[in-house]
Amino acid sequence: VQFTSEAFTSVLKEYGIRISMDGKGCYHDNIFVERLWRSVKHECVYLTAFEDGRHLKQALHRYFRHYNQTRYHQTLDYQTPDEVYYGQSISLAA
């Protein structure tokens, strides 16, 4: 609800930031992003007490590399996003 408040949305509008939600401000508008952040929180963020923002950033970098390169996704027929997008498993430099 806080992200649909006038106080929040007015700042976005002031800076020309496009708001992605329907007229009701429903979370279903961004269901794929919501599912992604659910995974990030439950598989990475909630499991660790980070010392500072730098450690959080490093952990998120590792998590997204895992998410895209080695984590199998049921909705992708148990392939990784990289396998689906690139047609093969790829490994990016750390």
C-alpha cells in the first residue's frame, strides 16, 4: 500500500519515472517481478545477516548469477534462464 500512496507516487511523477501498475495499484501487474523478489528474499536475503551494504551487494550479485546460470526453473521446463535465452549454459566471469 505504501508504494501506491500519493506521497510516494507524486515523487516518481515529479522525476518523470513511469509507474507500472493498474489504476487500482494491484501487485498482480508485476507478478513476474514479485515472484523474482520473493525468491531473492527467501533464498538469499532472509538467510544472511549482512555486515553492510557492500556485503549485501556482493551476495545479490552471486545470487543473480546462480539464479540465471545454475538454478533450474520449473516454469522453464527445468532449465536455467541462460539455457533458455542463449540456448546453452554459459558462465560469466565473476
